[in-house]
Amino acid sequence: MPLHTSVPVGDSVRKLSRALEDRQRIIAWAEQNVCECHFDCDDGGRLTVSSFSHGAEYRIFCPLLSHECPRGIKFAEQIAELSLKSLPSDIPTSFRKSLIKPKETLAVYGASRWNGKGFLYLCGSTGTGKSFAAAWRIFEDLHKQIEKYWDSPGLWRDHANCTARWFSAFAVCMERTNLYAAEAAPMLVIDDLGCELHSPANAAILNELIGVRYNFARPTIITSNLALSEFSARYQPRMYERILQSNNIVDTGEENLRLVG
């Protein structure tokens, strides 16, 4: 039986082709002629533009949409808020209000320079912002992950998935289930290393944790009041060498930021 293309189907294809061409003309026109922001785009950053040829309306991305325009500024604020809400509950709530605009400390600078691979060891005196910097880095990574889709609000929640975990060294040593969760976490913060009870058993547990993280190349941030010399004396050489090998060691100084406000 010969194959025939029905007239209605052919008409539909031609109409669709004309509509696509019309839309492309509208987009090209908007890119050349929309020169001033009137904040009349919708919540998705789209403008409604009518076709010159037959009056059909099209929703197109505003060509002026940027991080500096009113809608873009709102987008940035909304992404920051979503990033905060999507952080794991393990992260101390006291840090959250300052994560969007952190103070420029040595700890935050060191966290910002880390390439996200291997270990980042933040060491320094009490109150130098080590734990806050670790929390900020988790927030920042999540924020960047969502912001890749900043002009597509419908995709934000799909990418607001934070798999980081946060454990104190004390909690890891106290509960075997915490150790297993810390070993498996795609991204981990070990907070306050050195504050756990100093014992051969706890040193062995932490050595196991560091060994697993190292073997599977899982990114890990460690905060501690221990200088490298103290770290070396307290823990097994293998654990010390793995941290040292990462070459991401940041001395956060001695100034207690809690006392200076």
C-alpha cells in the first residue's frame, strides 16, 4: 500500500516550523531592542512579547537578565536563602545567619582557596573561625551548585541537594554508627579534632576514619586547635602523613574573634 502524508499533518508541520522561525525572530529582535529594564519580566525572568506578523504571544528570557538587574538580584537572594535551608541539620545553627556574607578571616580565606579534593586542615587557636569556615565552605559549594541554574528557577530545588555531613571528633569516637556515617559521607567535616579523650582506642578510630577517607578520595575538612607538631605527637604517623600529603594546611592564627566581636 503506498504511503501518503495527510494534508492536515503537513499543515501542522508547516505551522510549527513557522512558529519556531517566528520565535527566533522575536528573540533576535529582543536582544537588539530591549535596552532598559522595566522589571516587567515574570518570576522566571521571562518577557511576554507579541509577534509582529500574526500577534501570537511568546515568553522569552529577558536579554537583560543578569546578576545586577532587579530580577537577577532577587534570584541571587532566593538562591542564597534556598542554600541555607538546604544545608544538613548537622551544621550548627549559630553559623547560619552569617554564612551569606562572612567576615574575611584567615580561616574563610583558606577554605575558599581549597580545591575541594583530599583533606583541608584548618588549625589555630580557639575562636579563630575554623568551624565557621568549614560550614561556610559547605554552604558555598551548595550555593554554586544551585547558581549554575540561576536563570531557571524551576530547577533550583532539583539541585539543592547537600550530601555533606558534620561530626565532632568526640561524636565519631563515641558512636560506631557515627564512624560509619562519617566514613561514607561524600563530603565530611570533622570538627574539633583533638577535643576527644586522648586514648589509644580513640586514636585508632580516627586513624581508621582518615584512612577510609584517604583511600576513597572523599573530600574532608578537619578543624583543630592542634598545631602540626602536636598533631604528629598525638596520632599515628600514617594519619599525620596523609594530612600532610594533601598540602592543604591553613594556620588560622591566634586572634580570638569571639572576644573582638
